[in-house]
Amino acid sequence: MSQSTGGTRERIKAVALELFTEHGYEATSLREVAERLGVTKAALYYHFKSKDEIVTSVVEDRLDRMDALISWGEAQPDTLATRQTLIERYADAMFSGEQPSVMRFFEQNQTALKNLSAGRELRERMFRLASVLCRGDDSAGAQLRAVLALFAVHSSWFAVRTPDITDADRKQVALEVAYELLAAITAKSRTPAEPPCAEE
């Protein structure tokens, strides 16, 4: 029963995101979501009482993934290899399963998301993840590069307009840009350590 309920909730989220992306979050009603699913509004209410609840559930799934990445990154040494592996794992998570549709929804509904508590939590996690990416270099440039490395993964969904590009190619382009940004952070964080090494 719980497995069936879980499957139904995932289907509702998938269809709702599809509609939110097609028509916009504000312009889509729960009635339209129910109609696309082929269920009554009452059946939909059994799982989600509002559009906000649907989005919150989607965001919570993503927050769990980000929390796991943050914990992993904080436990690793402050090296370029760690930064690269962290951004790779982030890209893997963002390109897997249903995440591409989630990314498109976020990209097209930023204003609506900004007003939801779930959206504010997501923003806070993004900055925490960026902080892990620039550990060892607290300069403004490092902070910006870390955030831009994450945005390279996100923006690949709408900024790369090459016709017929595959998801794998899109992800590879995003990672190449992210690696360039992260390499600059690592070089900067090593600078203070260089003079003592040269003297020894």
C-alpha cells in the first residue's frame, strides 16, 4: 500500500512539474494537475493539499541530496580533487532520473520559488554547498567562482542552445566550465603556503 502511495505521489509530482514548466506555477491549478493525471481533485488532495505542498516535496528530495553532498565534502581534504569530485557528484545528481524536469521547473519559475519557504531553504543549501567548494579560500573571488561552478550545472539546461545536444554532452560542457572555475579557487588557496615551502 505504501509503495503504491509512494508511486502515486511521485507521479503527481512529475505531472505537476510538467504543467508548472509548460504554463508557469502561478497559472497552473490543482484541477489541471488532476485532469492531466486522470483523477479527481479529491484523489489529488489525499496526497497534496496545495501546489506549495507539491513543490515542497520536490525541494525536500533535492535538499536531502544536497545535505549528503555537503556532509561528504566537509569530511574530505581541501583539495582540487575534492572540489572536482563534489561538483561531479552534484552534476550526477542533477542529471539523474527526474532531475532534468526539476531543473527546468526551477529555471522557469524562479520568482514563484523565491516566495516559498522551500525555495529559501534551497537557496541556503546552495550557499552552503558553495562554501564547501571554496574551503581554504575565503576571498570574494573564490566565493563567486564556487557559486558560478554550481550555476554552470544549472544553466546548462537553458544557456546551452546547441541543436540536438544530448544530456551527456550538456553535462560534460557544464563540468568543463566548473572545473576551470574550481581550479582558480585551488590555486588561490595554495598561494599562502608557497613561500614557507620555498624557504625550507
